[in-house]
Amino acid sequence: MKLRCRMDGLIVPARVESSRLLAWDGEESFELGKMEASFYEIVEANQSEWQELARKGYRILRWASDFKPSKPTIYPTNH
């Protein structure tokens, strides 16, 4: 998923891990608390990502006006 900071427009990749929302600025990751998330908007996410955000209590995140849904990530399997 991708989030955009509403203060400076920076777009960062993010994902939910355990009960935390992690975002990356370059190689550094940082945790977005539920209140800090109010400064971000969702630019791109698939259905399972935004449902996970809601389950973990990040309902304060809003959709960007230019939001676009993404396809779920498909991981290759070795058979």
C-alpha cells in the first residue's frame, strides 16, 4: 500500500505488521501510531490491506482524492 503525508506530499510504502502500521522513507522504517495516521491518506491499497487497517484500528486514515485500488500481491509458490 502507499500513503501520502498530507503535510508535505511525501508518498511512502507501508504495510500492517502484527498490530502496527509501518511505513518506509528510503531504507528506514517508522511506525505510524493511530493519531499520527491522521496526517496521512491512502493513495493505493488492495482490499485486504484496507480491511486489515480497519481491523487494527486505523479507521482515521482517509482515501486520497486520487486513490487507486491495487491488485493483491501474489507470492510465487515452489511446487
